Amino acid sequence: MPLEIVRNDITKMQVDAIVNAANRDLQRGGGVCGAIFQGAGSGELQEACNRIGNCPTGEAVITDAYQLRAKYIIHTVGPVWRGGSHKEEEQLKDCYKNSLNLALSHGCESVAFPLISSGIYGYPKEQALQVAVSTISSFLMQHEILVYLVVFDKKAFQLSEKLFRSIEEFIDEHYVEEMDISFGTNRREAYELEDSMVLQSSQNLQEMIEHMDESFSERLLRLIDEKGMTDVEVYKRSNMDRRLFSKIRNNKDYTPLKKTVVAFAIGLQLNLQETNQLLEKAGYTLSRSHKFDVIIEYFIQQHNYNIFEINEALFSFDQPLLGT
């Protein structure tokens, strides 16, 4: 997907470029910076950085990745947190924008970021996350590149307490565990009824096939037209890869994953009824017995169709993310 949040060691990411949270002198540091230097080979990487010399706050420079799996390392210098009144947010946005532009100019199709400035530079993690997601998502509306936001552990990634509690309360109120449905004591009658239903189903199968309704792909394309949106607008708002969208457009019998259908529902800003109607075309529905579904219902009821914020919430509750 164009923007994916993953829990991983950034030095193990198989991408074209990984981003190093560097210092202004481009010297080996601690934390993410130290791990990247060690993984790449400290000697070679330090020599390359020394040839560049330095990097101002908010800017970005690039070197080879040497022993890492990536092709390049993009070094960007995040702001030191000084209370938020010294242009820290502007500088942090520049880190992401300049790094992404540098990646594109070197032909990169994928890039992995750490949460810049959220370590020893003291930028509050919640705010650092909001800047990262909003800046990257805005960039992706104009450009095609796969971006990973890599967090080492879940403690480094937190929703706002207010939002987390609100979603948690909604889940507690609406989530119901799936219950086993038994036939009761009269199993013979149940089996006979089931056999009868199978026979009737087979008799009507040919008629059903002959009168099939529009497919998922056909319904999706019709909705795009009805909403007055372009294909590009929809797949970008759905955090969807352009190539997958092309497959769906060109194959009326394409069967998507449930999370893909939900992503399109979010991109199209569908209400709950419209969302379930689109899901039905692919053989799915929203259920109160799945936390993923309840979280999606929460955001739709809140009229919040920012797919990146929804993915933040899904990530926090250990649920699959929306997109490809």
C-alpha cells in the first residue's frame, strides 16, 4: 500500500531507501542512527558522510546503503523539541518532504522512515506521528511511491489518549463475541432441513446465475461516477496501489480482500448502508463480532474518512490495515 505502518527493525527493511534520523554533522549517533551505521558498515558510511560534511535541520542528503538491503540511505536532520514555538513542526514536515523528493529524484519506488525526532530529540511521539502521517499522506496524493513508517515497538506508537479511549468504549459497547450455533436436541430435523435447502439451491442455481446482479468491480466503478470522483482520487484516498486498481477496473469478476473493499468504501466516503452494500458485492459484511469491523463502523459513524488516521487506530488495536 502507498503508506503502511509496520513494527520492525528499519535496518531489515527491503526497500529502495531507508531514512536515517541524522545529526547535523552526519556523525554516527545512537538509537536508529547508530543501528543504521552498524548495519551499513560504519567505516564506509562515515567516510561517505564526511565527504558531504553536514546537513541543516529539515534538509536531507543521500548516500549508498553499503551492506544494508536498501540501495540508499537518506539522512535527514529532525528538529530538537523546544516546546513547539521554534518552528519545530515546519522543520519536521520539511524532513519528510525533502526526503521523499530526494527518493523520487533517485528513482526510488519504496522508502522506509523512522519516526523522526521522537527519540533523544524529544519531539512528543503523538505529535511526531501526526506530522509524519499528514505530511506523507499529502505527498502521496501527488506522487506514486510506497512509504513505510517503521516503529520498533508499540510503545513508540500511540494514539491520542482521548481517541484511544473513545474507540475502546465504542468496541466495548458494540463488540460481541461470536457464539456457536447448535442444532439443539433435534439434530435429525436439522439435517433434513439442511438437505432440503441444498436441493432447492441446486435447482435454482442456473436461474440465479442467469440473473446475477452487477459485480463488485461494476458497482465500484458506478459509485465512483455517482460520487463525481476520478479514479486517481479514489485509489489514493483508499491508500490503494495504482496497479491493483487497474486490475479491478479491467476485470469485472475480480474478487478483492475484505480490507480492500473497506478501503474503497472509506475512499468513496460511503455511509454504513452503502459500505455494507459494496461489501455484499464481494461476499462480505460488517459484523459486530470482529474488532476490525467495529473500528471501521466507529469511524464511519464519526464521518471520519481519513484512511491514514483509521490505519493508526487499526494498528493500535492490532488489526489489519486498510489498503493493498
